[in-house]
Amino acid sequence: MEADDLHHYEDLEEVYSTCRSNEITIIMGDWNAKVGSEREGKIVGPHGLGERNDRGDKLVDWCRDKDMIITNTWFQVDPRRRYTWTSPDEKKPDRFYPHQQQV
């Protein structure tokens, strides 16, 4: 994992630790993570996109540890609406905005 990614998760841990367990917590951001299209428990729904990458692994692991879900993978939408950036060959979506919500 890159140093910037590690620092990002350290910052996230610090902020998350201030949340109360009886509160609904929503975390949003540009994660540059691909979590894939296969359902994984209650974390990743059946409507993800692509193949999971290293950042996707880290995000899913973090969500599992915090009992969070990646909500945009639970809603069926047009594939073009599931990502925010396309590679120059316009065939490989890359960046995602997973939104998590504590359940």
C-alpha cells in the first residue's frame, strides 16, 4: 500500500473513532477503489463493477472491520453511472465513489 493510502486510512481511523456507536455514520469520498461485481456478505452488493483491486481489498477489509457497507453496490444503475473516470481507451472504468453506511 502506498504511503498516501496508509495516511488516508490513519486519518479515517482517527475521525471514525469519534463517532458514537448509536449514530448512523456515512463516509463518502474518492477512494480510487474497485470492489468488484461479486457480492461479499453484507458489505459488497451484487451491483459493483469490474474486478477488485488492492485499494478495493483495503476498503472492503476496513468496512468489514467497522461493520459498514458499500451502499452504491446494492443498487442497480446503468454501468456508466457506477464510475467517475474512464481510461483513455474508454473501455476500463477506474475511479469509484463508494459510499458507506453503518448498519
